[in-house]
Amino acid sequence: MRIINSLSEMQHYVQEQKKQGLSIGFVPTMGYLHEGHLQLMDAAREENDLLVASIFVNPLQFGPNEDFEQYPRDEEEDIRKARERGVDVLFFPHVHDMYPSSLSIVMKVERRADVLCGRSREGHFDGVVTVLAKLFHLVQPNKAYFGNKDAQQVAVVDALIEDYNFPIELRALNTVREKDGLAKSSRNVYLSKEEREEAPYIYEALHYGKRRLQEEHVSSRQVKDEVSRFITSHTRGKIDYVDILSYPQLERVEEYSGQIIIAAAVYFSKARLIDNIIFEVRS
Amino acid sequence: MRIINSLSEMQHYVQEQKKQGLSIGFVPTMGYLHEGHLQLMDAAREENDLLVASIFVNPLQFGPNEDFEQYPRDEEEDIRKARERGVDVLFFPHVHDMYPSSLSIVMKVERRADVLCGRSREGHFDGVVTVLAKLFHLVQPNKAYFGNKDAQQVAVVDALIEDYNFPIELRALNTVREKDGLAKSSRNVYLSKEEREEAPYIYEALHYGKRRLQEEHVSSRQVKDEVSRFITSHTRGKIDYVDILSYPQLERVEEYSGQIIIAAAVYFSKARLIDNIIFEVRS
């Protein structure tokens, strides 16, 4: 496995590979790799000639009161896991190379961003699309891999690729879960023992909501309230949001048909957890 | 010469060529090709395996009171000229394919844009970078060619490529001029006979300003006034701006050293003409 820090070296490397007709699968991450990331790598490994993964904790997508400094990092362990998973190139850019000065041209996400996580994380998705546009140009993948746990991120990346005609196929894979249902996340390490035991109820609550939505004469307002109560009665978490939207448009609709998402974000003492279920509603 | 309208066909075509290791030179235009465009094509022809030119009058870069509808078009003649100049692919996308719906993610130019043409054309450069980001992804050139007549556009494209790490080399070529010094422009056809005779005085005024700037104890305020007077006394044009800035940063500076630009925009009855000179100031 090759480790690349330099932007120009990364760009040069992929251009050489592409000249030979090799396809590139790309897994962008913020590191602290868990099984969710590794399964994205497995899929990318399977579907492409070359597998490039990046580790970059992107300051632009963290708000001033968020956990950029505290975001968990373990470079050595990440390198070991990536190597084991067959990554060909691990791209580790430095912040001062990615953002040598403030940008002259900014990207703003104007749709799909003012709901769910975007509502309480102003500018978060602007930071996400900015770093992804940069990474996409540096790595020039044929396919890019994301986990559906960050379903809103997937919806925004879908818009990025569509709006700007990136020559990239978006591959969104299922959320990887612990045995008890908790969605795998780098932030799970910040849960106390008690919180960790309660956390799987988030997923259970979403499942309950999904079942209720399939019933007739149940409003989405009602289901949201029930899901929220389910979470607060089973955990000490504080609800950030519970919402039900069309997917991937992330719009509020009265009559549900087609794909919808039911999603929740819950604050625990040192971590904010998110989870969701995307499914078809019978019309 | 192949003519391509379809976005996916364009993207597919270049991906096949790149797999064979061929380099692509790209000349994006709004059509109504003149010698300025054709010389960009000559340079691109010379420096790359394949030459792709695009013709797309981009509605996004025209303001509501600007000349989008009236912008001159001559598809047949453009095709003839492009073929003659050795263009391999002429890309002619349709507006409804480029902008099937309004964008979810917008690009905003926050520097280099609020001076010169950007000042009186709000949103113009947002539209320019948006369409170029799209075209760059559709054509995936190794080198992209622009004329220095649109010097502010070159400065903004330079920022676009730098900020977002596009794997593209920017090639900015000298302004091509008529024998009497008038910068070639698609909009010159809208000059009356008298205006056409007066228009070369814009370039002459800029040259006068350049000479004055090389003298000592002359303020840029003074030079701007003199250049403006030079233009209004020799033409019936109305000054939009005359300005002197660092290049490509396009910032106002007190002490000039390094590259600077002296630029003017002048309204005639049916056309607004721009011109500039970029040069090194002895410090």
C-alpha cells in the first residue's frame, strides 16, 4: 500500500493509472476507520482495478462549536486496517495543502441541506461538497463510495455529481451495524457504558416509525412524535430531530409514495448519534 | 470533425480517448467564432493530441438586462471554421441538458469578482465558473485555453482551478487584434461605422496609461482620469470603468510592482467593449 500526502503526487499517480485504462474506486473518509468504512472498501476493491481511500478530517465541515479538535484520530491503526483491506493508495492530505488560503470561490448547498443534520449544522454541507469537489479532482475516481448512515450526505453528493456533471458514479451502501442494531460510527467511542446500552433503541424507534407509516390514517406528525417519545423513554439522549422526508429530495410531502427516509439525531453526553431507514412506501 | 450534442456522449467519448493515453486541449466558447477563438484552437491543436471546442451561450452568466437573446449566433459558419481549424470534436450542448432544473448547489465567486466587469455584472462570474466546472467535467481536458482579452475571466478561472484542484493547466493567450488595434470580439459586429472607427482608441488609451504608469510621481487615480478622458474625447462611447489593479489578484494596491492590469469597458450604442493590457511594472 502506498501512502501519499502530496496533492500533486496524488493527482500525478492517478493520471498515470488512468492512461493505462485502469478504473479507480474511491472511499473518502475522516479516518478512525470502522467496519462501515471497511465494507465500503471491500465493495470498491471488488468493483474497480484500483482502490484509493482518503483520510482527511475536513475543518470546513465542522462548525465553530463542533468537535473538529476532538474528532477521534488513530493514524497508525487506520493504516493497518486499510492495508489489510487491500487499499492500493491511502491519501492523507494536510490541511494547509488542502486550504492554503481562504477560497476565492465558494460552494453553497441550497437544497437538501436545510433539514435533518443540515438544519442544526449550518454550513456543514457547504464544507462537505467543497472538500469532495477537491478530492474528486485529486483522485479522479470512476466510482465513489458512501455509507447510507449519512443519508443526507449521500443525497447532497448525488446533487453535487448531477449538478456539476462529475464523471463519477455514486455508490451508496447500506449502513453497517453492531449486532444489537446500533449504526457503526467513529463517534460511538464517546458513549458511556450506559449510553452505549441504550443507543440501539434509536434504530428500534426508527423501525417502529417505519411500521407505523405503513398503516393507514397515521399522520407523519403523529409518527414523528411517537418515535421521539420512543427514544426519550428508552435512552437518556436528547432529541436533535426526528423527521420523515422524501428521498433523496429531502422534501416534506403530505402523501408518501416512492422512497422516503425516516431519520433521527440524538445528543448523548459526549456524542451526537444519527441513524435512518430509507424505504419504499406502498402507495 | 465530430459534432456532439449529448452530455453523456461527450463524457463517454473523452473517457475512451483518455484510456488510450491521449491528451485533450479544450477551447470553451460562446460561438460566433473570430480570429481570437481560432488562435486559441491553433495553440490547443499544437499542444495536445485531441482538440475539443465547445459552443454554448451560457444563460447563467447573463444578467436579466443583458444581451443573452441578442448574443450573435452563427452555427453553420462556426462549424465551418472549427472544421477548418482542425477541431476534432465540436461540443454543442443544449441549455435544457446543461440546466435541466435549477441547481441545488451553487458556486459564488467571492474574490476577483467585485471589480472591473464583475462590478457592473452581478452574478456574471458565478455563471462563468458554474458552466466551466460543468464543461471541465464533461470534456476532462488536460489544458484549457482562454484569451487574455477577458483578463478578469482568466483570473477567475485561475482561482477556480487552484481552489478546487482541477487537474487542468490553464493556458491564457494574448488578445488577438484587428490591424488598427481593436481587440477582436463577437460583439464588434454591433458597432456602427463611426463607432467602429473610434473603437481602436480604447486600446490606444490603455497604452497611454501604461506609459504614464511607468513614469514617476504619477498616481493611479491620475492615470485612470487621463485614460478616461482620452477615451471620451476620441470616441462617443460612455465609460463603464477604467481601472488599474494587481494581476491576477485584481486588488487595489498603492505601490505597483509585479504584474498589473490596466483595463477599460466602454458602452457604445449596441455593444459594450472591453480591453486591457497586462504588464510588469519596474519597481
